[in-house]
Amino acid sequence: MNRFAYLTTGLAIKTLSSLSKINIRTHGKKKIPSGSVIFVINHFTRIETFILPYNLSKITNIPVWSLADPNLFNGPLAGLLERVGAVSTKNPNRDHLIVRTLLTGEASWVIFPEGLMVKNKKIVERGRFMLSYAGGKRPPHTGAAALALRTEFYRQRIGAMSQKFPDEAKRLLELFGIDSVESVTGKDTYIVPVNVTYYPLRAKENILSNAAANFLDNIPDRVIEEIMAEGTMLLSGVDIDVRFGDPIKISDYMKHSTIKRDIFHERRINFNDPLPSRRLIRRRALKIMKRYMSAIYSMTTVNHDHLFASVLKHTLFKKIDPYDLKARVYLAATGNIKNIGVDIHHSLEEDQLHLLSDDKYNRFQEFVDLALEKNIIQQKGKFLVKNRSVFSSAFDFHSVRVENPISVMANELEPLALLKRRVRNIAWLPRFLIRHQIVSGLIKKDLLDFEIDYDSFFIHGESKNRETGRPFLIKGKSKKIGVVLIHGYLAAPEEVKELATYLGKRGIWVYVPRLKGHGTSPEDLATRTFADWTESVDLGYAIMRNICKKVVVGGFSMGAGLALEFAARAQDIEGVFAISPPLKLQDFSSRLVPAIGAWNRLMGMTQLDGAKKEFVENIPENPHINYSRNPIAGIRELERLMKAVEPGLQSIKKPALIIQAQGDPVVNPKGSKRVFELLGSKEKKYKIFKQNRHCIISGEGSQKLHQTVADFVEQL
């Protein structure tokens, strides 16, 4: 190998990686041992051949070379492959070169045990590793294990011969072009299993495939498919999770009297001479292969596409409610899958409420768009109709990534037997059990979060009664429609209890979530952002959406603003009502925030932290519910919420009701009127109540408001 060419080409690959939108995440680098290493890696794209050796070399500070498909050396990539240290699998000197460089530690190697790109990711059949490819079926190769065993055999033999038969040791050193015994002994040979998982997996026409089709003649369809699949990854962006498994120490497999007899035998043994222990070594190679294949595929980085594809594959329903599909994937994603030894994509580490609310990361919509494009499903009204044949039909091996990527995703999950079983069970559960599990789990979570926060931030003499801040559910008579009712700033669920109780008496289900930071103490609120509040609303919606067919979201004061914010991003609601929505504030404390913020920064610069003003006094209308201190940080977050609400009002198309008190001392009626005017809803109503207080949802004169809200909900 030309080391200068190798390093120079490495710089070119580094440049290519930086220009592409590939995002490589490595996990378990500390597992890589010092010594002679063969990395055995699952093979899905050409990307592994070019980029992984370079990245592995960066990690280990040792050149990493690889075996590659001989067909690649007949085309324009031949020169590049040779410079990055790739060797054709048909090279007659292949084994000798690998063993020699492993003996000396001159290079580590990448070997793909499947022996080809497994484009369909179909690797398991009846519990055994079996490749289904264009040429038929076969088990994975044992070549990597055999080469590691041969390396360790000659390492131990050179060491043994140097003591007993120096001439034979010298001959072996000359055979491998090695300078000294010391450069060989004192090392160990290892196989390190590596899994590479791509997300998202999309294949479509791109500038590379179009250029190839326009400027090159007679390009095989197979090559066009590869450019479409891998070009999309390079250009559109893909996360590549690279996971290292526990190293397999090869010397552990040499501990047998038959093998030891060959190692210490004084006769001359050349590189390709048959050994009496060869059958035993082959059995050991098969055992090692099964071990590293299990390790490789147990480290698949599970992502949303895997879960959606597997639930879709196993569901017994041909006609699928999109929300039901999301709900099942939510259960699969939140079922402590890490506890069964499964590695997950970083997006599954986050809260998964978005699957049940607004799909803000487009995990579901992007999957559905792909499935519709590939005719895996069809849209019929509000339902998705599954094309069952695509999960059982045989697709062309070389086009499957383009034609049927959903099956590819589902196949990738098959080696994870425990997760596959869990996902299949979730896919088979009746709908009512899915909804029951979600509702009970989320209510339990909401209550537990409150109890933890209340105990953590409780201030004697200031925190209100525990019941004041506890979220609650009111059961209705019919599950046709339900309401998520959101309380206001500095308040707690108790604030809207009168309205919730009235709606319940009218037969309407109501869930009142607790906005994070509320119902405990001002110190808790000072740590929260308005994103925490929107998450509380999402949770409330997810609960009600899994109880009732239709959901209306509404709230009071800041809760009204949060209801409008939710309605702007979640199109699945039936309607929205906003009581005193705060687009403008009369409250003087909001105008103090910039001045107090500047004062606090000045005090921080002069290290006079004790002089900072973190709270302003609040004189509440309902002192048994509201905080008497208002955190400056909370007012800032309230302003951020109001700024976020206005741009989204035009996108709200569902029926809407806006209610305002004429003499509200906190919320400017001009603000609520502007909310009404900006709404994109065709069906909308603006109602003014002649009252001179802010908290018009309870107490004297609130009955008409309760009736107005209930009538609005029932009309929907």
C-alpha cells in the first residue's frame, strides 16, 4: 500500500464528508482494543467502503484497509479504492496481505461478513442468519473469522518457533516480510463487531443520478439504483449510527490440544499448507461467525421508521386509522425498549408526545408520504388502506431500496427478537386496549410529575393546598367529544374547575392538565419555559384524544393563548375556544421586565447577585389559587408565548370562540379582538361579557360564560 496516497485520499474523503449532509455518530469507541483488529461490519451501501475505513483510522490512529467487490475495480472507482486501502476479494494475495499486516499491526481491516450489500436487509430466516439475495440464499461468510484464526495461529507459531526452532521462526518472518519476532508477539488478534444504521432511509432521483443518466451511456439499472439510494443520503442528509460491540479475542479459540499440536510442530508449515487441525479451525470459525453476526445485528439503532414499518407490517387491519398507527408506535417507542437491550436513535430518547399531538418533527408524515409514494398504502378518506401483498411479494434484490423501502425497514428489525415480538403484540392489540394503556400511562405520568414538583418546590406558608395544583379528569356521558381545558398564568387547575364541572354535568369529558411550574411555588415557575407549558397541553390533548373521538381545546388567559398555539400546529382538533387570550397585557409588571432584566445583568457583572430582582409582587384575584410573587423569568416566557401565537392564528381553520370581559384589568380587549380578526376560521364567534374583572370563568356572573362554552362544544 502507498501510505502517502492513503493519507492524501483520506483528506479527500474528509472533504467529501464535510460537503455532504451525512451525520456520523459513533458509540462504544472505548471497546476497540489495542492490537490487531478486524472490524466486521454489516454492508448496506457503498458508503461503508469509502467513509468508514477513514473514520475508523481517525479513531484508532492506525490505517484501516478493507475488502471490496471485485467489480468495483473494473470501473472509474478503481484508483480511488486502491488509494484508500481497498483490496479486491478476488486478489490472489488477499489473505497473505491481511495476515501479514495484522501480524505486524501495520493496518486494521474492515471485512463485510455478508460478502455483498444486503439491500433488502433480509438477514434472518427461521431464526438463522441467512442471506436472501439476487443469486439465491446462503449463510454469511466465515472468512473474517478464518483470517483472524490464521493470524493468531502464525502469531503463536512464530513465538513458539523462536524458542524451539529459530530457523523455522526466521523462515516464517521472511515469508511474511516481517523484521523481528518482537514486532509480532506481545499482541493479540481481535474481531470487533460493528453495526451501521442509516436514518432516514430514502431513495429518489437526485442530481447525481440525473447526471449519470444524462451523461453516461448504458448504465445498468443496478448502478442507477445505487446512485439514487446513496446519492440521496449524501445530498439530503442521513444520520449514520456506528456502534462497536465487545471485541472477540481470537486466542480464546486457539485453546485446544489439536490446534496447539500444529502450532508447536517442528515441521515446515507454509501459508496455504493444509493442517491436521483445519476441520476444528473451520468449526471454530463458524462459531465465531455466529457470534459476531449476532453481535452486529443486535446493535441495530432502532428509529421511528423501523417502528412504523413493523407495526404496519404486522397490523391485522387492512383499513388503518392514521391516529391509531401513531398511537401504537407511541406505545412501542415509550415501552422502555432500552431495558431489553435495544439501542435507539437519539430521536427516540426524547419525549414522544409529538406522535400523539402535532407530529412536529414530521416523523409520521414523512413515513406516510413515503409509503403512499411507493404504493405500500393508499389514502381513502381519513383512512389508510394497507397493500398487504408488498410485505410478502418478492422484489428485485437490486431495486428493493427504491421500490419497497418500507419492507427493508421492517426487515432490519427482525434480528431483534424481543423487540419484534413486542411490536407485533402491540400491532395485534385491540384499539380500545391501545387507548386505555396510553390514557392510564399519561394520567399517571401527569400526576406523578406534579407530586414530584410539589414536594421539590413546596414553600411552607406560600404553596397552596396540594389539591389546588393537581391535574384532574371529569368523566362525561358520551365519548363523542371531549375538552382539554387549560388554566392561566400564576394559577393552577383549580382555577378552571367550575367550568370543567359544568361541562361534565352537560355530559362532556374534560381533562385539566397542570402547566409545568404551576400549582407548586413561584421558584418552580421561574425555572420553566413556555415550551414546558406547550408540552403540558400536548399531554392533555393526548389523553383526551385517546378517550374521545373528537377533541376541543380551550383555556383561560394564558391558557387561552396556549389553546390557540396548539390549534395552530395540530390540525386534528375539532375546535378551539379562548377566554381572555393575552395578545396584549394591561399588567404593569410586563413593562418592567426589560428594565429589571438590565438591572439584573448589571448586578451580575458587578457580582452583586444578592441585589438581583428575580420576582415582582402579584396581587391575585384568587389568592387561594394564584401565586403572590411573579417571577421575572416567567413574564418573559409569557411574552414569548404571545409572540409565538400571533403568526399562527391565520393557520387555524377550525371553528373558534373568543370570549372577553369588557373591563378586564389584565388583558386588553383590543388584543382579544385582534386575535378574533386574525383567525383563519370560517366559523368563528366573538363574545363580550360586561364584567370588570379578569377571572370571569368562576364566581358571580360566570354561569352564562359556562353555558356559552358548553353550547359551542356541543354544536361541534
